[in-house]
Amino acid sequence: MMSEPKSLHPAPIRLVLVDDHRMFRSGVKAELDESMVIVGEAPDVDSAIVVVAETRPDVVLLDVHLPGGNGNGGSDVISGSHGVTTESGEPVRFLALSVSDAAEDVIAVIRAGARGYVTKTINGNDLTDAIRRVADGDAVFSPRLAGFVLDAFGAAAGEVALVDEELDRLSTREREVMRLIARGYQYKEVAKELFISIKTVETHVSSVLRKLQLSSRHELTAWAVGRHLL
Amino acid sequence: MDLVPTPYELPKSPIDPGRGRAVYRLERPVQGRYVGGVCAGLAEHLGVNVRHVRLAFLLACFAGGAGVAAYLILWALTPQSLGGAPVPRPRPMDEGQPANEPLRNLVVGVGLLLVGGGLFAQLHGVNLRLGVLIPLVTVAGGAVLAWSQLDDAERGRWLVGGSEGRRAGLLRLVIGIALALIGVVVLATQGRGLAGLWDVGIPAVAVLAGAALIAAPWGVRLWNDLRAEQAQRIRETERADIAAHLHDSVLQTLALIQRKAADPAEVTRLARAQERELRGWLYAGPRGSRSSLASAVTEVAHEVEDVHGIPIELVVTGDRPLDAGGTALVRALREALLNAVCHGSVPVSAYVEVGSDLVEAFVRDHGPGFDMSAVPADRLGVRESILGRMSRQGGSAAVRRLERGTEVSLSLPLTTAESQPVAQPDTEGTQ
């Protein structure tokens, strides 16, 4: 759903696939183009942590539900790989991938540190764009995740942060960006609609991701558990 | 999310009840019994009235305790019919008497105590070696009561059963142990009074304590085994449930897909519908009442998806009760979705935001878009019906052409008069 792949990465993006379904891993492999190279694969939490530490990839494509570890699936891989960097010193980035609609799972993996969330029904092009975006340090939001954010931060009910630094509410601009993403707009279209640059859109999304990860807004968890919507 | 209940999904016992067979084999039924179920089982087996069997046993008890011995032997040798199995033939005593086991147990226990006490009083007058017999009978009675807790199926019921079953079991155990203790004490102190009780009592307690110490690890292990077995059984039940559901839904759909492999649209539709059903089953809890705006929107989107086999990425935030305005919005949304899936191209997104004073809905497709002046009359009519519906409810609708695709936006202001509390008890997230 993201467009305009940027060429910040002239070298192929080094990728690790973590998913307990071999069929899904080979499906993803078949869909990726030559701008990405898969340097490792893992079917469970423990081997994923080892593979990530060994290969130091740019991006880890991470299934939310994984066997092993402490039973928290993808979140365990992220916390177990804390501090691992790529050769160029960038932190290893995680893109969560899930068939699950359970909000608490997705929110858990985002709050553990994943840079984005996409569903497994995503097509090859969109997945490539999402991986590239995450590799560049940006955030990737699906319409569902945007809808969840709007709901959890009370933005749908008209709550708006007075200062941008406020962690428990979205700013007016962030809310607008989230609304457009929930409506199915791509970043480029969001930028055009709001008369801002794509980079600014990415900044807003990253800032929302930060709030999602750091906010102690109790509705976030309560909502996630109670609603099963995402 | 609309799970059609099937026969497979009805909660069923993991153990086959084994009907029919129970009529002929000698088994001790769980239901309709007073002590160990021997009389009931025997009556069942022989086809005799259970009262007659019970009377015979009672009479035999007075013939030197033969009845008790026979009862004990039968009790030990007869398997209990499997837990929770439906009784094949209604027993006469069940009629008009609801299964009130705790009460029944209490009556039986107290009755036994009274009989024991009465006979004990007779001890001074009559001397037919009752001094030995009665304590023995008491011990045996207590043992039967206490040990019946450890019957195969019984112990299972005792472990999992609700507090009521547990209390009944405890009551039986306590009464049984009390009876056994009284019997043992009377037997041991054979006319020596309370002073003798001390002489016998202290060594006895010491021996018992030693035995308990030795038996404790074994007891703990037995207990753990029981728990493990119980957990295993629960897991098996769950597994059976899941298997039944998968069989009914996923396997059927897969079979259908194989048969319709030549029709991609149909295959997509089947896969999508199945995916949604499975998701609903796995993740959706109770999602508010059917009459909420969010659930109505979801239902409509699923319906359109099903009819046309095109996935719709639907996002709904907030919720409120469904009123006239909401119904109009849902109908207009349906038209817009139909338009998008028929004339636009994928992906189709729908976003509905229920705010405190405004409901907004957006339907977006990625088709080439259409020229408003070139639309055929019938489609213009559809558009009119969208617009008309919304404006009649005081709302508005607009069609926008984007660079790629078309977006229909609907908005419905909530007037204070008709706006009901947004925070209805079972929906959250709007504040």
C-alpha cells in the first residue's frame, strides 16, 4: 500500500524471515524482488534470536505468533534481539506480520519495538514497499492499525493533543494522517491531500508509532483486550 | 462471526456413554443410588424392583451381617458405570425426587449414625456379640462412604465438579471417616471405658501418624496424577471441539474450493468467507449487540464481499446504538460499497468513524474513476439514492475523484436530541 520506493538503500536490503509456517516463508521469498536478499530464516523464537544476532539484518519480517521463548511470540524475538545492530550501526528493524486480528497481539509486538504491522494478505509489491520503508527507519501502518490508533487515543471522539509532545493523545495533524491511512490512502496520497511532503507524513506516522509504544494510556490495553477489532 | 451451531459443536462428553450395554451388564450407576449403587445396579441387572433388592439387603444385614458382606463384595467387584452417563432406564426412585445429592448423603449418613447409636444402646441389654459386630459394621459403613469418593468416575466428578459437588463429596468423606473412627474406638476399647481409650488411643495415633507419613508421597503422587489426567481430559475435549469446528468449516470449504478450482471468483469468495468465519471464531468475543452501528456496518460489508467476492478492507472506530439516521447511513454505505466493488477495482477500503457528534463514512476504490456526466442513468440513480438517503436524515454525501480511484464520503451529524449516550455499556473506545 506504500508507494514510491526510495533508493536510500542502493545495496540490497538484508532480510530475515521469522515464521513458523515454511509454506509462508517460501511464499514470501517468491514474491520479493532482487532489491532484497534473505540472509536467514527461523521457525521459532529461540532460533530467531540466534539468527538475528548472527546475520545482523536490516529488517526482520516477524510473525506475531511464534512458538518458543516466553510464549509471547514476536515480542520475545524483539526483546531478545535488543541492541543488535546492522554492520552500518543502524538498529535492526522489525516489521510485524500477522494473520491475527487480535488487537492485543499486534499492540504487544508494536509496543515491544516493531516498526510496523501488515497483514499476511498483503500483496508482493506492498510488502516490498513496507519492508523498504521500515529499513529506512520509517513506520508502516495498515488501515486497521490506524483505525485502532484513532480509537485507542480517543481521536475519533475528538480528543486532540494540545502540544505535540503529549504522549496520550494525537495532535490534529497526526489525527488527520491516521484518518487518511484508515481510509486506504497511501502515503503519497496523504501528502497530496494535506499539502505536505511525503517525508512529513512519514514523520507524523513515526511520531504516532512512538506514542503507541510509549503511551501509558490505559485504554490502549483495555481497549485491545476488550474489543478484538484490529 | 455468525457461527452456525452444528451438532458437532454441541458440548459432548469425551467418553462415549455406551448406552444399551448398561442394561445388561452389572454396573453401579452414578445416579439414583443411596450408598454405592450396588442395589440399584443389581436391580437393573436382574430386572427387579430396586426397593425389593434394597429390602433384601437390609434384612440380610441382620442375619449375622451377611448383607453387609455381600454388599461390600459386590461393591468391590462391580465397576461403576461411566461418569455422567445417562441412565438407560428411569429408576422409580428418581421420580419426583430431584437429584439432591448433598441432602441425600446427609440423610444416609445421619441415618447410619442413628442406627449405630440405637444398636449401641441396645448393647447393654442384649449380648449377641453385637459388641464386635456393630463396630465392624460402623467401620465398614464409614469406609464405604469414604472410599466411594475414590471410584473411578466419582473422583473425577469430585475434582472438577462445582463447589456443590465438592461440598457433597467432603461431607461424605467426613461422615465416613467419623463413622470409621467411632467404630474403631468402640472396637478397641471393648468395655474398658475412657481410661482404656488413652492406653489404646496414643499408640493408635502414633501408628496412624507413621502410616500417614509413609503414605504421604504416594498420596501426593496420586493426587498429581489425578490432576494431570483431568487436565488431559479437558485438553482432549477442547481438541475435539476444534476438530469438529474445522471439519465443519475449513475442510468443507477446502473441498468446495477443489471442486470449483476452475472458477477463480468463486474460489476467492469461498476463501474470503471462510477466512472471516474462522477469524470470527478464533478472535471475536461478544461484539456488542446486533443493533449497534458498527456491527450493522460490518454485516453490510461482509454481505457485499460475499456477493461479489471482492475483499473490502473495513475499519470502524467507535460505536453507537443504531437509530434511523444510522440505518440510512448503513444503506447508503451499502450502495457505495456495491458501486465500488462493481465498477472500481481493488483494493476497496471503507472507513467508518463514529464520533460524538458526527458519523463519517468513506468508501474508496482504486478504479479509473468515472466521469459524472457519463454515468448511465441507473448508476446516477444509485448515486441519487445515496445522496437522497443521507440528506433526508440531515446528512450529506459526496463523490470525489482521486488520482487513482473514487471516494464516496458520507457524513451524518448527530443532533443532540437523537444522539444517545455514545458510551453504551458494552462498547468502549469512543472516549
